[in-house]
Amino acid sequence: KAGVTQTPRYLIKTRGQQVTLSCSPISGHRSVSWYQQTPGQGLQFLFEYFSETQRNKGNFPGRFSGRQFSNSRSEMNVSTLELGDSALYLCASSLVDSGSPLHFGNGTRLTVT
Amino acid sequence: GQQVMQIPQYQHVQEGEDFTTYCNSSTTLSNIQWYKQRPGGHPVFLIQLVKSGEVKKQKRLTFQFGEAKKNSSLHITATQTTDVGTYFCAGPGSGAGSYQLTFGKGTKLSVIP
């Protein structure tokens, strides 16, 4: 069974631009979560989607948004990029239930210059 | 909001020594999960504990869930260089936040051969 696939692996953007990251979950997994990982803050929860509905949102500004499609694939968007948005963005999929183990993708390394 | 704290932040051990990381939640957890992230990699699920006082073993790794379901520990016996990485604990929120998995900041383990 294929794992969680995230594209692209690396991105370099300029401050003020916007970016879209993509995530394909494991087949059969309907929940997709996004995390931001930085050396100082660790793994910070962004949002979680199930059946195209956002069930939980973390404490991030409105510049961070996401969506999920009917095939469970998900995208997250960051608008008006800031230097502090440089991070590893991880997508994880899981089965339906809350608290189910997460299966992470390899992440997208975003660098904002 | 829910907080999950881990100590120590870093641990350097000689190969063959034991290692323990501790995790504490500000709220009672329905379950606790442990993940390992190798350098340059993504978090990988290790185990989930659900019951109060539960102890589970995976070869040289022993996981324990506290009686009050607010703390947990991971103990590695006779560390090997393959154990190098960052170990995270994570717990789901409650109520409306139950689809959000909150991670501790992790314990980074270095093993000196």
C-alpha cells in the first residue's frame, strides 16, 4: 500500500508570495491533518479534515488555509508569505476515529526568502 | 488549550546505556501515542496506549501510560546507534478538539558508539 505522498518536496518562495502544498493520503484513509515543524516550536497542528470538512483548526493566522477533496486528497495554502513561515510542512493521514495513529508523508520543506 | 510536555529535550548516551523520556499532559488523555523521527525523516508511529497503567513492550522499548492517564514514558534498554532520532509523544484533545493530536516537543536522542 502506498504511503502518504506530499508534493513538492522543496519550495523556495519570496516574502509576500503565496504557496499551495499537496497531499495524497493512504488509500482508505479519510482523515488528513497538517502540521508545521520548526526547530524551535516542534510539531504544531494546523488543521484536520474529514470528508471535505475541517473538523479542527490550530492556532495559526488566517493566511493558512486548507481544503480536502472528495477523493480525500488535501491541499494547504499559505498566502502573503512571511520569513517565519519557513518550515517543514507535514501531512498525515489516518482512519476515521479521533486519536487514530497518524501516518506522515515526507513533508514539504518551504523556505521563504 | 491542551499542552503536552516532554523531558528531557536532549539526551546523549553511550551505546549500551539505557534511555528514558517522559511525557506529561495538562489534561487527561483518552490515549497516548509515541512517534520516532530519524534525522532528515518524518515522524513514524511506534505505539498507542489506551488503558490506565498500561505497559507495552517492543523488543528493547518499553512504553508506559500513567494511572491518571496524564503521563507516559518510553524506556529503551541498551541503546544502539539505530535508536538515534527524536521521540515524540502525542495525545488527542477532548470534545471539539478530539481530532487534533497535540505533540510534545520531543526528546532528541544521540547515541555515542
